[in-house]
Amino acid sequence: MSRLSWISNELEEQRKARLLRSKIEFTPLADGLCEFEGRRLRNFAGNDYLNLAHDQRLIDAACKAAKEAGVGSRASAVVCGRSPWHVRLEQKLGDFEGQESALLFPTGFATNIGVIAALVDSNDIVFCDRLNHASLVDGCRLSGARLRVFRHRELSGLARELAKADSYRRRLIVIDGVFSMDGDIAPLADICDLAEAHDAMVLVDEAHGTGVLGANGRGACEATETEERVTVRIGTLSKALGSLGGFVTGSESLIEYLLNSARTQIYSTAIPPSVCASALEAIKIVEAEPERRRRLEQLSSTLHQELASAGILPLPGCQGAICPIPLTSPEQATLAAEKLRAAGFLVGAIRPPTVPKDSSRLRITLSCAHSESDVRDLVKHLVECL
Ligand SMILES: *Cc1c(COP(=O)(O)O)cnc(C)c1O
């Protein structure tokens, strides 16, 4: 007991700083709603951008696969966990992204740490934007490569570091395609220029880009016309695709290499067949229903217009479905989110360590389940809650 007393002290400090998280139960409902403490809220906090998590076609596909193959996948994909559903989904992911091959992982987080640690080690150097997702940062640390963190979007800093990195065996730049807490798109063309000048690989995390950005929904790489120049593209099935799991796409040899070396893929149980079946259905919908992406764009411009006329400034550079509203303190963020819940809206209160110190914010995310009037209502209430 006494050997754990440090934990109570830690918790007390986090509580005082208003940084303590607790278990909260939300029941997801169809059409961008959720239930919280017996009330229905409009969910502006999720990442179900295309409203697919509750789509009947995904549900039916999952049920059918579960009836045929059962619930769990039994083992790692390299032992006996790769079912026909996994094979079909990997094939589809490769085709969808216009890449030779694809490989599934248990989650997006596991993909990032597994892939980065497979690509570089202590002989190498890795460059990481300061605002990259935690899983990219952890992947860099886990790899044992020399880590250089550059300031968000400050490519002069990246260029300086790259110029000093000639003596390393391999150079790898890792970057979020869309920054998850900031909503801006990475300057991928400029990053690829630098990478090519310094013989560096580029790994892009498309967690918030897949299904949402680009004419065909292939993500930030498609939107910035860098698909041919990026070395490794990582995506997740858990956001716009409404399901769960991570994946990487690339050349045949890259995928064969990762199949043999990415430890989070080798030593972790494969996602269930039912999850593969629903994700496969989601990709077909992304291909067949581009109007969902357009609707999201439309809602985003409505949101930005409404915020502008209400005099609320979102974080500079944000665009698309993620719209953060900067606030001065964690208290202010949690209080505003509480008031919004009381008014019927679920919005994320984002605090450190998810974002750097002194940069707490409300994070509004759009889904094509929302209507224009939902967005206007949200902004109306936001004015009163800030
Ligand atoms: C959510 C997220 C991940 C992790 O994906 P999961 O499938 O949820 O594990 C990775 N990178 C970014 C940028 C994310 O936002």
C-alpha cells in the first residue's frame, strides 16, 4: 500500500491542475448523436467524419462475417489470424490507395510504432514535427534512432537538421498528414522537396485524411499531390472508415519487409474478420459516395463563416473537419465543454498532455451526419459558453 502512495500524490497534482481524466460513459447512437447521462447530445467530438460507424451496410457486413467466422481472429496474422476477410481488405486498401500492397495492424497507434521502429534504429536519424500524434512520437522514441523534433511547420529548422544528418545510415521524416488536434494539413510538397534533397524517407500518418481529403478520398497525400513522393503511408480504419484497425500501404517489398519486422503486427492478435468486413464496406462507400466528402467541406465552410460572424477565432490554419477553438486554460476548456453538454452538444475539451502546455482548446469535429442548422446551433451556444 505505502509503496503506491506516490500514485495518490500524482493524481492529486493532476486534479489540482484540472488535468485529471475520468471514465465517462457515452452510448453512441445513429446520425451523429450519442447518449450521455440519459440525454441525447449532438456529437461534435468524434472522428466519424463520414457517418459510417452506424451505417447499416457496415453493420450488416460485420454481422455476416461474425456469423461465418466467429468473433475473435484467433491469433496474429502471421500465425493463423489472416482470414479471407483480411486478405480482401488488404487487397482493397492497396487498390484504393493506388499502391502495390497493404498490411493490416491492430490499431493506428500500433501501426505507427511498429512501422517506425522497423524502418530505423540506432544507426539512423528520425525527424518529427513537435505536434505529431503521440503514436508517431512514441514510435520515434522506441526505434532508438537519433530523434530531432522540429517546430510545427518550421521547415527551415527541418532543413537545418537534415543538412547535418548526412553521416547517418538512414534518414526518416515522420509527419501527420492532418494534425489531429490542430486541423491543419502538413506542407507535404515542401517536406518531400527536402526529403529528396537529403535522401530521406517520408512517412505520412493519414489518420484524419483517409476518406476525407483529396478528390478520391485518399487523404492529405492526394490533396497535396505527393502520393508518388511519399515513402510510407499509414492510415487507420477507426476514423472516417468507422471501424477499427490500422494499415500501411506501399511497395510490395516494403510490405513484405514490414510483415517480417513490424513487431506490433507480428506479436499482436489480428483484428476480427467482422471488423475487416465493415472496413471493406466503408472503403466501397468512400469510392461510391464522394458527396459525403463534399458535404463535410460544405459544413466546414458554414462552421468557419458562423464562427467569423460570431467573432470566435479558431486556431489559425485549421481547415476541413477539425476546428479547434483556443482557450486560455484547462479549466476554461472543461467548463466550456460542460456548458455545451448542458446545451445538448458534445465537444472535446483538449488539455495537456494531448496538446502542449498553455494551449488547451475545444476541438469541434464535423461529421456528414450533422446538418447546417446543427452547426449554426452549435455556434450560437458556443458564444454563450466561452
Ligand atoms: C487516432 C490517431 C492515431 C491512432 O489511430 P487508432 O486507430 O485510433 O489507434 C494515429 N495517428 C493520428 C494522427 C491519430 O489521430
